[in-house]
Amino acid sequence: MELTAVAQLRRMVLEHLSRYTWNDVLIDHVYDILQEVQDDTPRYRCCVYKERAVLKNRIDMALGQECKENIIEASKKTMHEPERKDLPLIDVLPAACDQCPIDAYYVTDVCRHCIAHKCMNNCPKKAISLVQDRAFIDRNKCIECGKCKQVCPYGAIIEIHRPCVRACALGAISIGSDRKAVIDHEKCVACGACRNACPFGAIDERSNIVRVITAIKDNRHVVALVAPSIVGQYGLKITMGQIYSALKKAGFADVVEVGIGADITAVKEAKEYIEKVPAEQKFMTSSCCPAFVKLVKTQIPQAAAYVSETDSPMISTGRYVKSRKPSAITVFIGPCIAKKNEAREHSDVIDYVLTFEELQCMLEGRDIRFADQPVGAYEREASKLGLGFPLTAGVTAAVNDTVAALGGNVRLAHYASGLDNCKKSVEDAAAGKLDCSYLEGMACPNGCLDGPGTVGDFRVTKVALNRYAEAAPNQQTTDGDHVK
């Protein structure tokens, strides 16, 4: 992921919160962040008071609280009260939203004040006139049909959309009467695209980083469930052994590869496919991406029955760990924000979710760096197919091979990434316009390797994960059952 000033600010807040929590001084020192993260000279906003207001919003979000909270009170609640699951994971920081211009069509300086006046002649509402020899759009009359843009011979009229609105493929973001962004949380699938798109960092996610550290410091049996896409996130030279060592040094009682859960998911989903397709339904979709699943169930209800009922790898791994130690605190570590919503829905098996970005900040808060850890041996627990889930059509490959191993056949598979592509593919499949018997959907355009919570370039992580998976055994292990 590109390291922008927005990302740097977010990470600085998370790192400071982590350091104070590790040192047992969070409540006493949380206000110091206002001085430590930003200096007395405004760098991004109109004045230092505005910057402090925005920074308080960021701290509240990082603490998992409401943006209106006093940050000391927010710290106390985070340290001593359960997670506020009634609060949305993705939210607009009220002090940060810059109230971007929302006029859809704008006449630029390229306008040559020609005499043909095609923009005026083609406007159905007569919203365009000449003012000082230049076209002018009357916002009270304009219906944003776009005809003026289409006919201008100089291309002098441009269409403008807010970055957050443009990034949301599901139309979950609108502009309120105060010209600030508003998220429709019924439509939102927590994919994180808007968060990454906003150039002012006015949209952020809530975090449980403080609660995870607190659980470790309370000597709870905290288990890290590590997604396969962690390989290569922190650099090609960082080995899985070093990642394992860093997590153990931070206080995690155990580290479990979610590739194990992927193996379990592949076997169960393959059996479900053999049972249902085509006997009960014409096709089946994957279920491992929570943003994709919510998209189908909320916006394509006619296709909801086609979604696999098999648990995702995260949930399967959580069940695997909890079955062996019910008191364990399970912390999924991955590239995805939407997994936080999925964890809320399965709180019996997943306690917390951290992104790769949050993990990095959590470790840096204790001065633990992956590169400093010994390059010890690390035994892969998952199969090549399970570790390959985050790769392009990785779920499809695993289900395909497993169905074949069980004596079945996936007649025709289809892969879609990006919510717009996913939506069209599922709609077409449900309507009979797309011939497929298995459809894998991933919300992120480049799949899990390029999720909103990543810290590495997805091209680098793809190379690293491919190498790592190639060295793993082909055999899948699922609670003692083997599929060869």
C-alpha cells in the first residue's frame, strides 16, 4: 500500500496508543499524542486548532469509540469496557471531512467562449449562459445530465466526483446537507475503498489494538491467527520464522496459520458443492470474503441462496483453536477491514481482528521489529492449496482440486474481483447470462493481497506467497482427515 501522509498519521496514532498501553500509561498520556503527532505549526489544515480537532477524531477511532468522546474518557472506556459493537467499523471523522466541492460539472479555463454555443444549445434546462465571455453553469437549474460535457468541442467541461463517492462501488456514500460525506451503513460492506480514497483521511476504521495489548498484558492465552497473505507484507527478506518470533516476543501464547482453516474450508465447501450443484441449485459462490457475502445478501437478494454456507478460513481456524482451548483469546491478523464485521457476527470463535498495519504499529509500540528477530525454522501447518487462498482464483483452485479428489467435477468456474465486477457477475449468473457452476468473489480489485489493511506492495507479496506456498505439502489436513 502506498505510504501517504494520511497513512503515516494513522500509523503514528496507533503506534503511540500501543506504546502507552504497553507501558501502562495510556490514560495519563493519551493527551500527549496531540503534541507528539503534530507540531505547533499547522501542516495540513487551516490552523493548529483544526488539526487538533481532527487528531482527536483519529484517536477516538483508534480507541474504538465515538468521535465526540473526550480522548481521556475514551481511553478509560477502551481499557475497562467491552467493545462498542453498535458503532460502525468504517466512519466519517466529522472534523476531518473537507466538504469537497460537489458540483458534478464544472467549466474549466479551457473554455474558448466559441460562438457555436453547443453547451447552451444542448442543455435541456437552459442552465448554461455566457458570463464575461465564458460558459457558466447555473447550479439551481442544472440536473447533471452531462450533455454539455458530451458536446463541448474543446472538452472544457469536466465531471467531478468526490473521491470517496467515486471509490464506493455500492453507492453507500452520499453528501449531506452540510456537504459532508455520509455513509449508509446498511449498504456499506466495510471494504475500505473509501478510507483509502479520501485524500484528507476523513474516513477511518475503528480499532481494537488497545484491547489486544491489554489481553496480552493480563496474561490471557492470546492466540494469533495469521492470514497467509502476511508472507511478504513486511519485505521479501522477512521470513515466516521471524514473524512467528516477533509475535511470540510480543506475548502471543501461540501462532496458528489461517491456511489450516483454508484447508478445512476447501474440504467442506467442496463437499457442499458436490451435494448442491446441480442437484439443488445451478451454481454456488464462495463464502470466504465477508464484503462479497454481504454484497450478495443485501444488494442481490435473489442470489443469496447461492452463497456457500461453509465457514470462512478465519472462522474455521477460530473454531479449530477454541475446540482445543475454549478460554483462548483469538486474534485474526490479516489484510481486511471487513473481517472485523465478520468477527462481530461470530464473537464466539473470533475475539478480535487486527490488520497487518495495526500489527506493525502494535509491535513498533514495543520496539519489536521483524528484521531484528532470529531467522528460525518455521514448520508450515497448511497445505499449498490452503496457503494459496489469497492468490488470484486461489479459492477456486483449492475447491476445484478438492472436488476432483472427492470424485466430483467443477464444470465451469468463474473468478471476479472488485465489488462492481462481483455484483455484475453474480447478477448475470443468477439471471442465467453467465454460465458457471462455481463463482469466487473477492471485494478487493487485486484480491486479499491488496486489502485495505496491508502494508506491502501486492506485487511483492504475490511473489513471496507463491514461493512460500510452493514449499508447502500438497496434502490438506482437516482435524485428522486427509484429502490427497
